[in-house]
Amino acid sequence: MKYIVIGLVAVALLGCQTTVPAPAPTPDTHSVVAPSADVPSDVAEFSGVWTGSWDVAGGPPLDANLTVQTVSATGHVTALYAVGDSARDQFSAHSTPVSGDITGNTLTLDPFKNGAQASYTMMPDGSLQGRYERSGQTAHGTFLKQEAAPQTVQPAPTAYAAPQGPEPSCRFRWRIVAPGTQDVVEGSMRVKANQPCRTRHIGRVGRRWTYHSVAITRPPNNGLLLTAGRMGIRFVPNPGFTGTDTADITVTLKRAGSGELVPTIVRTSIQVE
């Protein structure tokens, strides 16, 4: 009996499975933002909605799709991964936000929470050849690009223009439990559309640590993220943009006594409302 988990839930695909999985959640073509002019063509072609299925040993194909929503000039993508369900075998149809990077002709997604790794290689015929690996088992699938809704490129601000009067504050939240042992932690920002804002400071740490520096190490796709003062950050959303973006902010802490510098990446979800 072979086991492989294709979704993000802990479910085994049994070799004796006979029911056909229900479709994956329908992708939202309107969430796809057309790549900007500075994105190389071989990178930009990954943008869009890709539908297909995973070929699972001992069972019928499992419906899946990948919506590549944003693609940066450096090959970083944000996407939505979805997989179908089967009531008898307890598959739950679901979708989840993912991110990844394009190297050469292959998009590799960041590892899923269950430890699985998925990659998609662009083929000469314009299809994606998918590969899903977990716990020593591998599934393959072919994914075809679907016609998407008309795309628009969000106009990007070219510079930060200070507002008249007090500058609105951003809500930025993150937490580090054990500095020096956590390379990456999660963070979040909530801002208003069409309104630049800033944080005066990015938070507090324990008595044994002090802030040393903050840097933007992966910018968002739909706005400007800048440092503001010594330990603040400022976000300038693209005009008209609403939705979710992501960015990496590297916060470096200094250990009291030894002076050791410890950088931590804050993988930040930016909600523009």
C-alpha cells in the first residue's frame, strides 16, 4: 500500500481507491496581476491560472490548480494552490496561499506545512510539468494555462511623497519567541488603500536583546516598502491596489553583553483594504 499526501491535510491515498475526487476550488482569474514591463518574458509566462491533475499510483487522478497571481522581475511569485476532494476518502477540497521562486524554467514553491515540496517546469509546448514530493513518494501532473480575465497592471508610485499633516500609522505585528534560533518568523501589516503609512517602531523584544537594524530584503509587488528612521518602516501602496501582498523584512537584534548580531527574516503579509 502506497501513501502520498497531495493536499495540505494529513490524508492517505489508498491503493484501492475507486471514487473520483471532486474538482479543486475554482481559481479566481481576477486575482492575477499582469507582470510589469521589467519582468523577463521567460519569467512572465508563468503568470496566470494553471489547471491539471496529479497522477497518483493506485488511484484516479486528483484535480488541482495553481493560480500564479504575481511575478516579480527577480522570479519571486505569489500564488494560490488548490486541490480537489473525495468524501469517501476524506479529502477536503481546499486552497492556500503559497509563494515560490523561478529558477531557469522551473517554479519551485516554498515547502508546504506538511513538509511536501512542489515544483512546476515549463515545457516547450507551453504546459507545466508538475512534481509533488513528500515522505519519499512522488506524484506527477501536467498543467495547462487557462484563459484569464483581462489583466491590468497596477500603476506603481515612483517615489514617496510625504503627506500634509500627520502621517497615518501602519499596524505591523510580528513575534519572535527565541532570538538566535528562529531564522524566519511570520508578520502582518494592515493598511488603507491609496494611503501611505509608517510604523514609528517595529515592536519590542526581551531585556537581553536590543534592536540593531531593519532592512527590506524582499520588496512587495504592489507598492513601496521603505525603512523609516532607525527602526521604522513605511508602506506606500500602488494607486488603486487592494488585496494581499507579501514582503520580507530582516530585523537584526543585538545580544546584550556579547554584542552578537542575530538577523531574523519577518515574512510579512500586507493587507491593503
